[in-house]
Amino acid sequence: MSRSAGVQDKDASLRTRIIFWFAKRKMGRVPVGVRVRALDSKFMNAALRMDLYAAGRGVTPMKLKELAQLKVAAMVGCPF
């Protein structure tokens, strides 16, 4: 079974291309996860809102959020 490549740049809608541009600006490339999310617009909207909410200002300091992300990445064996 092959993996999904997600939405490619040439097939993306204007809104999706804008999201790809922001992802590329932040991470240097468009991750496959973002491309796969773009296959379903409702899922992409929900995931985008969740990401913005999690990254937003709140009670938890940003350094603690970044530390938690690193810990989870190490626990699941993330390569980067």
C-alpha cells in the first residue's frame, strides 16, 4: 500500500496555496502532513484552527510548549 502524496502545488486552490506559502515560510518546505490535510477542506480547516489555538498566547509559556513538542517528538521517534 502506497502513501498518499497529498495535494500538489499545481492542483491546490488559492486558499490552499496560501496555507502552503505560510508553511513553507515557517518551515522552509511544505510538509507532507500539510499536503495530506489539504485533501479534505473540512479537516484542513479544523487542523488549522487547532494549530493556531495551540500556538497562540495563553497561560502556558512558549518555551514550555516547545519543550513539550520536543519531548513528544522524541517519544514517537520523529526523525527531525
